[in-house]
Amino acid sequence: MYQQVNYVTPDKALSIIQSNQRVFVHGGACTPHYLLAELAKQKDRFQNVELVCVSVQGDFLLDRPEFAGHFHINSLFVSEPIREAINAGRADFVPIFLSDIPDLFKKQIMVLDVAIVQVSPPDEHGYCSLGVSVDIARSAVNCAKQIIALVNPQMPRTHGDGLIHTRRFAHMVYHEEQLIQIDYGAKAGPEEHKIGKYVAELIDDGSTLQMGIGTIPDAVFKCLHNHKNLGVHTEMCSDGIVELFEKDVINNTQKKIHPFKTVTGFAIGTQLLYNYVNNNPAFAFLDIDYVNDPHVIRRNPKVVAINSAIEVDVTGQVCADSIGTKHFSGIGGQMDFMRGAALSEGGKPIIALTSRTRKGLPRIVPTLKPGAGVVTTRGHVHYIITEYGTAFLYGQNLRQRARALINIAHPDDREFLERQCFERFTIFP
């Protein structure tokens, strides 16, 4: 029989953390800022505590210079809050496919002494939920020696792999706080909306969608209102999914695995999304080593994977994690879904990006910047889309690829690209 839990103070909960330990920190909208702030107050008690995380949101606090020597961030993704610290050398980045991260914990390549997670309040049976960020947190709590839970009544209770009984927690701290909110749709400009239309033209009725992070996915959603019987199997979802659910455009009826359910690893958006997924059995928040497994992804028909990039060279190499040697993002799940979609019957892997940055710099380039990381190789790439159209590169030779990409580059960049390609390929039609 479940008995009421006893909540403790942050000091009491965090007392189990010791110097030289490795601590997992929940990410996304579940980033436990209240307990991180309490850790910051106790910094003089700690030496060399390693913080392992992925895609944290909000002011992470412990990445600041004054915490050097006390805490060291070793991140599995370069999210905006810790980007400056990583590029300044105060924090580190581990390049890895999102689907492979759970194995770091399971195989004890990264032994987790403590995990700090933010969860929903326990139900009548004593089960809390990892809420809107199950992804790698499921494996982290399975493998950590001790778990500290920040219990937040505003955390949605989600269905899937995220349930944890209170007996698994070393300590529980109660604190009510609004989740981090990001409205990606509000950030989309006219270029993103044009891209959304081109992407929508490639999506057949009955397709299964994966949307990456950023403004373009929500712009795509806005162009799908005349589609029918779409499904979703994705590492993350945002607000754009809600209206399509309400209109029965997304109903998951054609999926071969998890029919009638949207499968995701995490969700981040506004309160609209958090309210919608709360206790909603149509959503399954699952462990990321399953969600992002290409062999699982390919089992659904007509998988359309839509991801973005920082720049693409004229041969089709996709840089999505760095600006030259400067770390900007991470490998994440892009290749998991690009490959899974390519293997799916009728699948379409898509890289969508604006032809120029907001500062006016070209994104389609002769060669990637020195030190730039290749996330999707030219052997894996199929479709590249900008606001100027679609380039289909699969099975095309290097000259054909270059021509197709020049045609969708910004018009003011095309003459330069043509000159560069003529020099590189000698004969260039």
C-alpha cells in the first residue's frame, strides 16, 4: 500500500552529493533550476563535481566562471545556455548520437553517482512521471546509484516509459514552478514559411513525421492542414502538433508500430503543449534508445524526417553542430532519423535551412568552414530545401549535386558558387 512521502529541504536532498562524483542533470523543459540554484549556494562544499546533461534550457547558472573547480559540465549536447562555457573551455562536449547515450550509462562508460530529475507529483500508487523529458533521463535514473527528485505540480504527467516509484528516490523536494517555455512558431519568418510549403509538398497522406528542433518544424506544421492521416514518431515535439491533432490531420492510423499514438522522447514548447500532453494517452514518451533507433524508425511506412543545418557544402556534406571550430549544437538525433527515414519504405530524409543566416551569411557554401563538423554525410543526404526550392541529391554525382544546390542558394551567392565549382570540377555545366 502506498504511503505519503516525506519531502525534505534542498540542503538535505543535496547532501548526498559529494566532491569528485558524476551527477546527471535532467534537461529540456525539465531542467531542475531550483535545485541547481541551491547547489550554487553550496559551491564551496564541492570540488570537481562533474555534471552530465543534454539540451538543458534556461539559465544553467553553474556554467559561470565563478564555479570553475567546483563544478564541471560535461555535456552530451551543446544547448544555448552552456554554449559560451563550452567554447570558452570551462565546459566540455561529448559528440554522440542521441540514440547511443543510454549505452554510456548502461555499459558504465559514464558511471552516474547521482541523478537529479524533475518529476510530476506521485499518483495514488506512488508513481511519479519524468514528465515532458523522458529521452535519456529514463536510462539515467535506471543506472544512477542515487536519485534526487524535484517534485513540481506543474510538471505534466505523461504516459510511456517515464514512470518512477517514489521508493526509488533517495530524497524528494517539493517546489512549484512554471516550466521553461519556448514558442518556436513565433520566431518563424517569411523564409521559414516558404520552406514549410516546399517540405509539405513532399509529405504524402499517411506519412510518419519526425521534426527536429527550431522554427522550421512549426512552419511545416502550419502547411499540413489539408493532409490526411499523418503519424508522428519523433525525438521531440513542439506546439505545432496540437492544432493538427485537434483537426484529425495527425491521428497515427497508418503507422505500423504504435498505431494511434504519437511517439516522442521529449516535448518543449508553451503551456498549450504542456497542457495537451498532460495525462494524454495518445502520446507515448519513450526511452530515446528506442525512439531514435533507425531499425525501429524504418518499420513505419513513409517516414519523413525533417532536420536543419548550419551550412551545407556543394557536395552535400551537412554541418549541423558547429560554426567552424566553434561549437553551436550537437549531433543529437539527426543521423538517427535521416538513416531511419532513408530505410523506411517510401521514406524521405530532408535537411531544411534558410539560404542565408539572419546576419546575411550564406549557408550553401563551396566548402565547410575549417573545423566544421559533418553530422550528415554526403552519402546519407537525400533532400536539401531552402526558401528557393528543393534539391534532390541522392544518386547524383558531385557536379549534379553542386548544380542542384546552386539553384536553391540565395541568388546573390550563386555567381560565386559557380566560379568556385568551375575551378573545383574543371568542367561545370
